[in-house]
Amino acid sequence: MSASAAIKNPQDYSANPNTVRARLRKARLDPFTSVKEQALAQDSKAVNRAVKIRSNTESFLMAHPITRKAILEDIENDVLERRRARGCDAASKTKQFQESAVANAEGASSGGSVHGTDDTDGAADAVGVTDNPPATPGFLFGPATHLSGDSPGTPASMAAMGSSMALMGSSSFAPMPIPHLQSHSFSHDIRASMVQEIHDDHGNYIDASQSSTIAQQLQRDIASDAISIANIQSQLTSVLSEFEGLKRQIEALNNDLAAANYVLKDMSMDKVNRMTRRIQALVDEVTELADEVTEVANVIKPGDKATKTSLFKADANGGREIDINARL
């Protein structure tokens, strides 16, 4: 399948917000950063595959946590060392990309091309080389920059970048001289500020082919958010209404409690009064009994015959029985 057949139409892209953000981020990446991130991801996948295989072994599962950590570190070092020896680790791939881009730029500036390093070399040979200054491979050592008012990534901005920007190196790679470039005596601080400002503008760039899809997605999201907000407001109104009803019920319960306490207090007083009346009645009865006992004691005198007469007499069986003829 050709490269053009694999490209999706804008309407075929996923409308998922996370997918849209990831796609826009990848579209904003310069070639150097894209190659570097892809190489690092491949290194990470290779390490994860080796770790997964080793972590399923019985010896690893039975090992001490400290031993497990050491084993995983050894696995990571071994995998990266093997990939470095084969030249397929992230550092090797980024270095190969830089060397290939520099060679292509030098070949284009000298009127030829370097075969076997870029898929576009055949097209360059077929079209031919012009005397126009070549585009600056600013992506060799970091994010691409432009010094014009055009949007980054467009042909106009690339042409302006090729005629007005000098190649900036890094601590690990020395700057490569590019023909037909105008020299500028910018200080390090000025260049850093220019790169940061231009990179910020570059970060806000959105591909025009995806703007309509993104706008439609934003409209759908706004409509969905409006519906959600309306539902939340309705639920909030319902909750507030229920809260007011609960407040009224609590006030009614407080009133009922106060009334019940008053009734209980009245009932307690009535009970105390009844008990007091019963106690007073018992006291009156005891007083009457005491008076009767006193009267009986006054009637019965010591030495009276009634006191000497026994209330019992002997029965026929030798026992004792009450004498009904006895006088008190």
C-alpha cells in the first residue's frame, strides 16, 4: 500500500479528545523530536518485554524484593546494551538521523544527493537541484524554529527559516556549517529567547485540515456540557427544596418535643400529687389506729380480773382450747 493510500481523510479521524490532543501534539513535533521519542518508546517496549518474561518465572517470584529490584535493573542494562551493540537504541538512531540529515543538506547544497539515507532522494534526483538556498535542517539539534510571521511548518516559513536562521548545536554535537546561510552575531541569551518565543508560537499551531473536525467536536462538547450543567442545576434545586422540607419537619419535631416535655411534666406532678394524697390517707389511718390502741390500753387496767382469766382451757385430750366464757 502506498503512503498516500494510508493517509486518512480529516473526517475519518477519531473525535476522541485525548486522541485529538495526541494527534495535534505529534503533528507539532519536529522531525528530530519525533525520531527521538519513537526510539525511546521502542527501547522502553524492549525492556518491558524482557521484564515481563523474567517476572513470570518462579525464581523471581520467590526472591526478596531487594533482589527483584536488582534483577530488573540488570535486565534493563542488558537489553539496552544489546540494542546499543546492534545500533538500534535511541542514542544510535538519533545520531544516525542527524548524520543522514546533514549529509542530505550538504548533498543538496553541492548539487547532488546522498542515496540510501532518505526516501526523498530519488525524487530530488528526478527533479534536479536549483540554485536556491536549501532549507536549514534546524531539527537536527532540537525543535524547529522560524523567524517569519507565517505559520510554522508551511512552505513560506520553511523558506524564511532556511535563509535567516543559523544552525545551533548542542553539547554533544558540534554545529555543522551549511552553505548559503547568512551569519548572525546573536548572543546565547538572545538566541535562547528567540527560540523560546518561536517555539511557543509553534505550540499553538493547529493543522488547518483538522480545524473543522476540532470545531465540531468542541461544539458537541459545549452542548454536552450545557446539558450537564442544566441537569446539575435542576438536581441542585430539587436538593434545596428537599432541604427546606427537612428544616420544616425538624421545626415541627422540636415543637412536638417541647409539648411532650410539658405533658410529661404535668403528668409527673399529677402522679406526685396522687402519691402525696395516698400517703396522707395512710398517715390518717395510722393515726386512727394509734388512737384506738390508746383507748384499748386505757380500758384494760393492770390487776383487772380479765387480765387474770386465761383465754384457754384444757380440752378432753389434754390439749388447750379457747374458753368462750372467759371475761376480759
